[in-house]
Amino acid sequence: MKVGRLPFLLAAVLSLLAGMAAGLVRLGWPAGSGIASLAPWHGPLMTGAFLGTLIALERAAAAGRRAAFIAPALAALGALALLAGAPVTAGWLLAGGAVALLGIYVTGLA
């Protein structure tokens, strides 16, 4: 059974754009206060949120099992939590996504 991948991709693209904007702010580009508040979260947005969601989605699609989509779901939720201003919750969700991705690799689903 196919799992809809579009929500995961949208969360990944959103975190990519936010991470790029945060990186530009860190480089000194002027930005509004909303984007400027993301500057400290540039690293987590790019690695945990964007790459974590994308890599987990690729591995879950390759595994072909519905349970494997827990990893990209947690990473995508972590990305959205980070963008919503809940960094502690985002940290737990991103860590959960990383552990779930590790589980995909360890169990040989990928």
C-alpha cells in the first residue's frame, strides 16, 4: 500500500527554505523579525529537519513498508515544531526520527 509522500516532501521543502533564510540572516543579510528569529536554528533546520526528513523518506520508500514511514513522519513533525517555535518538542521529534531511521537500517528494511 502506498503512503502519501507529498506531506513529507512539503515539510522538507519548508524546512529547506527556512534554513536557507536563517543562513542568510547569519551571513548578515537584513530580514524581518520572523525570519531573523530562525537564525539560531539554521543547523537543526538544515540537518535534522531537511536532510533528516528527506533521507528518512527515501529509506522508507525503499523499504516499502508502512512502518518505515514513522522516521520521516517524526522528522517532518520536528521540522514543523521547530518552525512553530517549540524547539524542545522539535528536538525530541527529530531525535525520535533519527532513532527510527537507525531502526530501519538495523532491521535491514532499507
